[in-house]
Amino acid sequence: MDPNNDKSLHTLLQSIKGLEVIGAQDVTVDRLILDSRNVSSGSMFIALRGTQTDGHKYIETAVNAGASAILCEELPTELNPKVTYIKAQDSAEAMGLIAANFYDNPSHKLTLVGVTGTNGKTSVATFLFQLFRRLGYRCGLLSTVQNQVEDEVIPSTHTTPDSITLNQLLATMLKKGCSHVFMEVSSHSVVQHRITGLQFAGGIFTNITHDHLDFHKTFDNYIKAKKGFFDNLPKKAFALINVDDRRGSVMVQNTQARIETYSLQTLATFKGKIISDTLAGMHMDINMHEVWFRVIGRFNAYNLLSVYGAAVLLGENPETVLTELSALKSPPGRFEQFHSTSHIVGIVDYAHTPDALENVLETITHLRSGNEKVITVVGCGGNRDAAKRPKMAEIACKYSNRVILTSDNPRFEEPMDILDEMRKGVPPLDFKKTSVIEDRKDAIFKAYEEANPDDIILIAGKGHETYQDIKGVKHHFDDKEVLGLAFISIPKG
């Protein structure tokens, strides 16, 4: 946080309704802090009610450490006369607005586009980032894979950072000359007010399928969370939706933004058609322009359509956009291809939902030219939506000649417990072609051992990740790296 970014309390609280201020009004705040251990003189400590702990427990610690202001939902029984207390109905919502004010509302000075949906968020945001850089703009990216300011990469820990970090990143991007920023907007971030206080120039809806029910509890709540992003878009923004998803129109029922559409199946503002799709690339017609792309798969056709549409809605020349889009490659871990010297194709993909896995496997099915086997290595993460586990195994069996169920990020669950739940989805007729190998490296090596020339190995679930999360510790593990070791270690022919 910028140590010179001191703000008066009056500046921080301007235009925020429903706050009760107890104490001196002429306070200056030099830092916004969520962790009481980082509080120092002049800080505002923000007490959030989180899933793991309640920040209200640490108000006294923050006061003793020198906090000049406290933002909370519930006042402590004893108030320190030297501290100003700000009581809000929702600390997270107020924090978003305060953070935006603290950093001088950087989103108001940037062209900020948000991408939401179950699948495709990373690809669409990354494609937009790459495209607009090719069009000559200085750009920022906020994604699951990484946050990026031009060529500078900032590691990413959440799909959407907390509102303080988010505004700090946007302020940094603005300071470094960025004009456009493209970001993933997760359902969590909407519900937890991480994007509250941001001004978006546009929002993109990709699709919505079964995911994150561990957090949202019901699919209806999950839909409402995604919809909440569009509900809050300003009138001058655009809302670009995939109308081939039956919930696309639901997303924009209450939006003030200008509604635009994209589709492969029906009339839309931005209409596409796949002419051919091979491992070498995809030939498409987009709004009566034929273009060849380096990325492949029907799911990527949707991604490209949304990127094209957003760029045109932001005022770019359609033909120039298509020319530059045709040169783009897939983001890391998104249908990333590797070829062994023995002509075995390895594909690493982040697919970690039933719909995403089915999209990838359907694409592979369409790309097969003969009798190539498809060998799928897949697992499911621990401490996440358990209902999708048998569905993932069922889908893998439906499209694969051979399935190896393995560990993903077990987190605080036992890997075999997760795999037992996945195994429940294996149809009886597919028992023989399915095996369980808990160790992910062994599973990948086994897949390559069994592969013949021209066979296709899909390693799904982790994609760009370079770790396995086990009992709270992140151990180095990279699917691409392990696949490369298999290519070298196991002789073929």
C-alpha cells in the first residue's frame, strides 16, 4: 500500500450511506488493514466476518497497535476515545467503497471490463488482454492464472482479490499508463462485495453450470450471484451475453446496461459459425467474415466471439480485431497441447467442472481422425462441491477409451475418500476401463505407458496450477512438467 496515500476520514466516507461514525471526524488514515497483526499508527482496521474467523475478535488488538479508525458491524463494549469507530451494516460492502475512495477511484479512470460465468472466464479475460495489447494499448489483467501489468506478472491467489488489493492493483495499473483492464469476476467476489465500488465499462457472461455449491449452497443462489454483477452495471456500460446459454437472458433481466448478444446457434449481435475444427486450428465465420484461428474447440469459438464482440463494443475496428485475434494462442493450461516424439498428443486443461470436462472431451472426440484412443486422467478438489465428483467420472467414461481417476488438490480431505465418491459415477459397463491411481504423477506416467502413437491423453483439472494443495501445504506439482518427464522417461517403439 502506498505510504504517501494518506486520506482524511471525510474523503474516505464520502458518498457512502448508512454509516454511523463515533469519535473524531478529522482523522487521517494512511493504510487500510484486514489483518490486525499488520496494524500500525494511522491504520484503519476493518473487521470482517469471514468463513474462518470473525475480525471483530481482533478490534482490541488493532486499537492497542495504534489504529486510528475501526470499521465494523458491531461496536465493542468499550470504546477508546482516541479511536474513531465507523459502524456499517455490512463491513465488506463499506470496505469496497472506502478502498475505492482511498485509491482515488482508479476504475473510473480506466476502461474496466469484467468477465463472469462458470467456464471461459480466464480465456476471455486473457484473450482481451492479449488482443488490446496487440491493438496498441497498455493493459492490465486480473485473472485466476495471474495478475499482469503489461509484461510484469503478479502472482494470483484468488480469482478476484479483496477490494483493498483490487483497488491497489488498479491504481498501480493506472500509474503505469494502462488504459484498459480485463478481469475475471467470480461469484464469490460479487457476494463478498470484493468488486463493490468499481466502475465497469462492460460485463461479459460466458455460461453457467454446476459449480461452487459448497459456497452458494443452491444453484439458484449461484445464478443470483452471477446476475448481481450485471444488476450493478451502469447505464453507459455494455452487458454482452451468450444467448445460447438458456440463463443468459436471466443475467440481464434487471441491468441498466446496454444489452448485446453473441451466439453460434441463433441470431445475435455477434454471430459465429464453425466451418472446420482440427488440432491445427479452427476456421470460423464471424459476422460474415471468414477467419482462421490458432485456438480450437467449440468452447473457444464462444470465447473468441465474446472477445470480438467486446472489442467492437469498445469502439475497435471489426476487421482489425479479427486479424489480431487470429494470431492469439490459448492461455496456459487451457487446452494446451504437447506432442511426444512417438506422436502421442498430450492435452493439459483446467477443466474442473462437469461442463468444462465435457466441453474438452467433446472437442477431442470431434478432432479424432481415426482409431486413436482417448486416455483421460482426472481428479476432483477437496473441500469443494462434492456433488460434481461422480458426474466428472461419468463424463470421463462417456468420452474416453481409458480413464484414470487420481488426486487433484485434496486440501484437508483424504484423497481416497474423494476418489471413492468419483468412482460412484462410473457406469458398471465402464468398470474395466477405469482405474484409480492416487498418486497424480504415477497416474500421468501410467497414461503415457498405455498410449500408442496418435493416441490422445487428457490431463484435466489443474491446468496452469504448479502445486498440489495437501493438508494446507502447497507442494510443487505441474501437470505439464510431469507429462514432459513421462515423454522422456518412457521409451516408445
